[in-house]
Amino acid sequence: MLMTSTGVVLGINDSHDAGVAVLRDGELVYAVNEERLNRVKMANGFPTLSLRAALSEAGITASEVQHVGIAALTPGGGDIPANNDLTDKHGRHSWAQKAAEVVDSMPLGGYLMSTNGGAALYRAKLLSRSASRKRRAKEHLKEFGIDCAISTLDHHDAHLSSAYYLANAPDSLVISNDFFGDGICSKVAVGNPETYGLKVIATNSFYNSLGAYYNYVTLFCHSNKSHHAGKTTGLAAFGDPNKTLSIFQEFLSWDESVGMYRNHGGIFRNCIESLRTRLKGYSREDMAAGIQKHSEDILTKMVSHYMKKTNRRRIVLAGGVHANVKINQRIAELPGVEELFVFPNMGDGGLCVGAAYAAEATRLGRNPSPRTLKHVFLGSAFSDEQIAEALNRENISFTRPENIAHEVARLLAEQKIVARFDGAMEFGPRALGNRSILYPATDAGINKRLNEQLNRTEYMPFAPVLRERDANQFLKNCTPVNIHSAEYMTVTYDVTDRCKREAPAVVHVDGTARPQVLVRNFNPSYYDILEMYQQLTGLSVLVNTSFNMHEEPIVCTPTEAIRAYEESRLDALAIGPYLVRRLN
């Protein structure tokens, strides 16, 4: 149980990928997304379960909460687009989307919406509902006994804040790009190293969304679900971008004169149908390759533009578009970039953190000091007793090895697939060792085999985990510019010939990998597994993939871990200090 403090604020996101974050005297001490608790992928709505867990596990009483920040100005609830065709989970289109499509069909309607003035009109209608939304949030909080000041923060300001205040880069260039939020698809800001404030210097209307185009292509390629855009990134490596690139350039282009990308192809369903027609006859691989290359080109131009304009060299990124690790790699490789930090929960799941830092600024009466994010093991943790109770309840036989890390390494050296459940759950989309499945990286065939066991359909190989001291032997250009981002699996690298020989399971067809580069103090017991595995085998790289079944969130509780292990028929489960082995 964590010690209590008077300087407690909460950040809440009650829309897409809802969640709660807790700051104690400016330190991020707990954060979780609702999906991990209610088991509904990208759950939206008020995060009741997350709030209950936050109060309990962070050791907070309702009376200690001094301020609550709510991420995004527009209403949360059940009408949030969950799919790439802009429908919600019930297959419905919102009134706002329909209205935008009608305006887009009018003469000069698209031009109006593409401007910041047009976006402001759209936002004005949405924001007219924000007062009632704030009132509903206050009612929810009162159910928990929380009765304090509440403030709301613009969607993209929350993205910017989440990354800036944990990057320890007060003089950075901070950029968000996503599908759209509060009528905006992108914001650019600079940090003030004296006041620690953020000054927004550019915005872009939702009409021009690059993220929307990427999701449209995901719809055409393989999935209606918006959270499957990562599959498009993997699929792109199998295609030829030159076959479709010119089509995407017609629809969306970079405008150097205004420092933003511009949409020429309509909006929402208007755009989906015209783009579908233009792409008819092209393979899904070539469509994916085209939008991936176009996205990389546009966003490297964007970062270069604002680096030149602001003379900033430390780049901080957030927003769902920056879940795209290949885009982040291209940005890290730009001449002049001195440091790249991508907030680990870069999508809407991280908005609660930005809202918390805005609330902290209100509590202090000044901007909080940026600090370095040390880890993201910010979620639920379980005692040895709780884990043993779950194992016994599920009638699972288990042992308690003298050194669980060494036993896991020994099993991996024997080519066993081991699920690891230990410590506090990771916050964000990546499993970073505490809710992970591990396997030797020597067998390229493991990707197909393990995906079948987990009922997954993936186009990208599993990610590698390796020690920082080994990184340059396996990854090209692994430098101080990008090493902090690599701790959180937010950037890809071109790999070395040694990596291709010794760890083929983690190398994509384009010769890249998305690594977790591990330092001991990040996760000592996880690091010990790598140490012992290297001693036993002479090898330095393991496969790390998230511990979950297809279309399920990463496991949270011991019971969920046990059931996922049983269902997937993995070889072993290292759960806390205990070890479960499959006998047949």
C-alpha cells in the first residue's frame, strides 16, 4: 500500500480507451485503463472500475483528492467511434459525423471545415454539451465521495501534456497527431524551460486527419476495428508503396506554406467511398505500403518544418498516430534530432495522464516541473498470497522455485514458451515484461505457431527484448537519441546481420525490429531472466509478446493469467514467485 499525501490529483478520460491516473505531489503513482478491468477492448464511458482501483491501490481516500482533471472537452459515452467506418460499437454513426458529411457535400463546405475557423465552428457545437458532461462527471465522482474542483482539458492539450511532463525535456518541440479529438487532428507546441508551460503554435482541423486515412486503409485491408491499425504497419512491409503512393498524395498532401497536412478527398464516408474506388484493384499489401510511406513522408516533413521554425531539437510525441513505430523511427533518424521521446500510452488511453498534470497545475497555481518517466508499471499488483489463492481456486498444481528468474531462463533455454505474470501491470498498449509471453528468438517459425495458439492474426513478428549493453550488437543506430523510447517499444530499428542470424523470430521482412531495450533498474527480475538465459545459451535476445488472447486486453489478475495460460496451452506460467508447468 502506498503512503498517502495531501497533494493528490486525479486525471480521468471518460471516452475512447477510458482510464484514470493518480498524481501524488506531481509523481505519477498509478494509472490504468478501463479495458483491463472490464475486459472490453478500448472500453469507453466513465471509468468506474478504474477509479475504484485507483483509490484502493494508490491508498487514497476520497477526501484527499484536491482536484480532478477530465480529458477532452466533448462528451464521453456510448457514441464514440470505435470502428474504422466511423461507427460506434453498435454500428451507428453520430449526428456530428453525419452533419460533417452533409457540409462536406456542399460547395466550399470541405474547404471551410479544413480551416481552423471551420474546426472552431464544429468545436463550438460540440463544446455546447461540455457543461452537461462535466456535471455528469461530478455526479459519478460524488458516488465515490469525491467532491472537489473539476476542470476539463482539450483532447490534444491532454496528449501534449501527457508526453511533455514525463519527458524531462523542458525546451522540447511537442507534437500530437491522431484520428481526431475535440475537432482537431494535430497540435504543435513548444515547452518553456523557465515556466514549464506549453505554448501551442499550430493546430489542424479534424477534416485534414492523416490518422483517418490510415484507419480507412486498415478498413480496406483487413479490419473494421480501429485498434488494428498496427496490423497495417506490419502488412506494409510486404507491399510496394510506389504502386499506390500517388493516390494518397492526391487525397492528402503536406503544405509547407502553412506547416500542416491538408485533405483534398472529403471526409468520413464521403472519403471512404471515393478512396475505395481509387484503390480498387490494388492488393492490400500495396495499399498498406502506400499509406505507410505517405504517412512517414508527411510527418518527417512536419517535424523538420517545426524544428527549423522553433530551433528545437528534442522531439516529444503523443497521439494515436505515434503508435506507428515506423513513423517514429523515421523521425528519430532526421538530421538534427537530439532526442526522441514517445509517450508510452500515446493513444487516447494516455489522456488521463495529461488531464492529471493539468489538474496538478491548478492545484499548484503554476505548471509542474517536467520529470523523467522511470517506468510504466503503474497498474494493479497482487501479493504472493493472492496469487496462491487463485492457483488453488483454479485447482492448478504449482511449485515455488528458489530463484524463479533462473528457472524461467532454464525453461527458455529448453525452447519452452513461458508466460510471465509478475508485479504491477503495465500502463499502455505494450507488455513490458510483467504481463508478457517469452520465447527464444532463434526460431522464425514461432510467429505462426504462437499466433495460432493465441488465436491471433498478425503480419509483424514478435518484439525482441534485450539488455541495453547488447543493443548495438543487434540494432543499428541505437543511440541516446532514441534509447529512452526503446525502453517502451515505441520505435523500430534496422537490425544488424547478427540479429538476423541469432534472432530471426523478431526480424520483419523489411529488416526492422521493434525492441524493448532493458536496463536493470527498469525491471530487475525481468533483467535477471535475460542475464541467466545468456549465461546458459550464449544468446542475448528473447521474444516478448503480450500475455492475452486475440481481441482481449492484456491480462490483469492472476485468474485471468491462469485462464489465458490454460486456453493457449503454453508450456509454463511464471506467476509471481510460483511456477506452473504443463505435464502433457
